[in-house]
Amino acid sequence: MKEQWIERIIEQAKDKYARTGVRLTTKRKRILKILLVSDIPLSAYEIADSYNNAFGESIPEMTVYRILNFFEQEHLSHKLSSTNKYVPCSHHSNSCTCEAPQFLICGKCQTAEEISISKAVMGELEKVALKAGYSLDESQLELKGLCNKCIGSEE
């Protein structure tokens, strides 16, 4: 089931970029698949290691960073600033609306969940920041806590 979901997302991305003249190269497809398969955010080095192990060929970390940068620009992935790791965008359609992605990150198992926060709440945060004498460069929030699975394992 998950394999079909992953293939559908890769096909959607391939179709989208075929219309714009951008190629979803073999390396890009493989790295996207690594992100989609993972249950936790991955660093570029972890992605390179997974790539090398899965496909039996070496990929330089700088190439991985360039591909991840492309994915961010194309709304296929997000970078978690607090951990310098990457997650696939949870809006796996051709119409991602990730104006200000927000994440819940489990401090125990490291899973990350992309969530939506209303524009009103984000506007209120910007007002508070301005009142405090700050202008927000980035509106991405990364909130740390424990997921339900980890909360249940502590009981």
C-alpha cells in the first residue's frame, strides 16, 4: 500500500515537471523515494548513506544538498531548521499551499508531522514579534513534544 502511494507521488512529480520542462532525474526520484520511505526526518548525509546502500553507487553530499534545495523550491520537501534535516511535504499534490509550514517533532522517536496553523494565528505571532521589535524572517514553526506512540510507551 505504501509502495503504491510513493509511486503515485513520484509519478505526480514527474508529470508536473514534464509540463514545465524540468526533469525528475533518476537521482532526484531516488532521493525523493528515500525521503518518502523514511519515518523520520533525514540529514543530507543520512540520505547520501541510504542512497549509497540502496543503489550501490556513491552520491556526493553536495549533490544531495542541491537536490534537496530543488525539492524545497518545488514544494516537494521541507527543511527542519532546528535539526538541519528534511521531510517530504505532506501536501503531495501538484497544488501545495505550504505558505508557512509548521511541524510537530517528537523528542523521543524523532518523527515529524506537518500541520496547518491558521493565517490568523500566524498574523498574531507576527504582530507580537513586531511589538517586541522583531521582524520575522521565517514563519515556519517547529514545536517539540512527544507523539502519541511515545507517550503510550512511557506508561
